[in-house]
Amino acid sequence: MSLYFHAFNLMNEKIGPQRFAKLLHYFNNNLSAAWSAPRQELAKAGLEEKIIATINKFRDKINPEKEYEKLIRQKISVLTILDKNYPARLREIANPPAILYLRGQIQPEDDFALAVVGSRHCSPYGRAATQNLIRQLSPAGLTIISGLAYGIDTFAHQSALENNGRTIAVLGSGITDQDIYPHFNQRLVEKIINGSGAVISEYPPGSPSLPHHFPYRNRIIAGLSRGVLVIEAAEKSGALITANLALEQNREVFAVPGSILSPVSRGTNLLIKNSSAKLVENAQDILEELNLSNIPQKIQARQEIKTTSEEKQILKFISSEPTHLDEIVAQSKMEVDQILAALTILELKGVIKNTGDDYYIKIL
């Protein structure tokens, strides 16, 4: 099935998350059927006539099997939104990417992740703050997520590796060696994919770094994370876009205060001033706010806790964001008494928490 996700994704960005969702819904998650569907069926799926014309044009040029073989030769893996190991937090956001290209590996412990973003033109203070904080955060078990750009992004990835931590780079381009930008980060990419994390993108191999890619890339950075830490950002910057996306996704936002005389601190100071971000002086400020002071124990607890098939079914509808009992009932289509009993057991096991008024969140 992955090869048809890839084939549709090769159509010059015409089939984005929303159109993928329409195809998956209408064709009952069968993109093979969508690939061979006539014009009338694609129209019934909700696609516009112009897009249908594009699909018909590209279907004559694209061989899904051969295109997928190219990925295998390039040692690029594919994760689709239908895969069980697709990142759960990313699945929760509005318009999650239908397909991710991957070099390296995403591990279950990467669920405990913090995005670190900031200025491309960072100061020595910004670099020192990044290194100092990640020196504490990586050993605590947090995976560091960033965008592999100049400045803070690069220092964040490097610092995670230097402290034997995991890191994930989300690109606004393809992920082959030729696609990597800035080019001097190719060696950094090699270190990341050789056992310390992953490099991912929703754009197929060969896609260039285009300006309009980066806001979309930023939603993935925020979506993969439990929180976003901003270290130096101008008033109008990609880092602030990521922070705002994180707020929309109900993620925590943190900011390192900077000099009132520095242009690259105006954005971070504004986030703090407007109460959009929590001021950070040390790693403990982040770990305590995210309730992640004991990540290794949480990972071990996840591995040891056993859940029944019924409990697993209910957990599909509970995330890190509050979900009401009525919504769980509607989505699971199970009896209320049955659900309440399972929720009680899950709470006793420490997997979920009742936050009041019949709202539940997943805590493990």
C-alpha cells in the first residue's frame, strides 16, 4: 500500500493531506483502488476537476512499483498514516502528513520529545544556551527535534548527539544526500541516521528546499513534540511560526529570555511577555512542566504494563489532549458501562488520568 501513497505524493504536491484524507475515506483506505479509479469515482471522492486531470496525466507517467524500488535502493523507508508505528502525537494534529519519508529510525521512546527551534543568525549566547540546556535534557531521556537549519537548529542536533541523546531532523525538502540543506550538515545527517535518530520529510526525494515548504515542515516539528522550546527568535521568524503552531496544537511552549538590545531576542521576549511561553532558565523548568522528570521509569512502565484487547481499543481514542467520555463512547461504539470499567482499570494502571468532568488524557 505504501507504494501508492508514494505514487500520489509524486504529483507535484497536488495531493496534500486533505486530498489524501478524501481518497482514504472514499476508497476505504485502499489507495490501490484510488490509483486505478476512473474520473467519476475520483470526483465522488471529492477531488476537484483540475486535480483529477493532474492525476490522469501523472498516472500515465508514474509506475508505482518502479518508483518504490528507487526508495529501497536509496535506503529510504516510508511511514504512512495507516501504519501502526506512525507517530501517535503527529496523528493528532490538524492535517497530519499522509506519508513520511525516513532515514534512520523512530523509536517508541521518541514519544518523549521536545522541539528546539530558534534563529539562523543566533548569537554566542543563543548557542551557549542551546548547548547548556540540551546537555541536561538529552541525558534525562528527551528526544530533541529540530529542522536542521543554520544556527540554533544545527546546534540543537549536535548537542543531542554529543550528549548521547536521540534527535530527529524534520526537513522542508527531500532527504537524500543531494537534498540536504545546508550542505555542510550532511555529516551531521550521517551521525543522526546511524543509530541516534532519524531524518524525515513529507516531501519525496529530489524535492528542493522551497520557502513555502517550511511552515508545513514546522507543523510536523511541533506535532511530534510534547513541547517547543524557542531559543532566540526575531519578531517575524520561522521559530515563532513553530511556536504558534504548537499553541494551536495544545503543546507547551517555552522560551529562553534574551537581551532587550538583541533583535534575535525580541520574538522570544515577546512570547514570555504575552504569556504565550513559559520562561526557561534551566532544564528542570521544562521537565517539571511536562511531567517528564522520570522518563526512563515511564518507558519501563510502558513496557511492563499489559493491557487487554478491550483496553487497547479504548486507548486508540485517548491522547495527551483531554478527550470526553461521550467522544470515547461515540468513536469506540462500545457500551458505556463497559467503557467506564475499562477506564477505571486503565487509570489504576497509571496509563490514563481523569482530569475532571469525564475528560481523560493519556499519561504513559
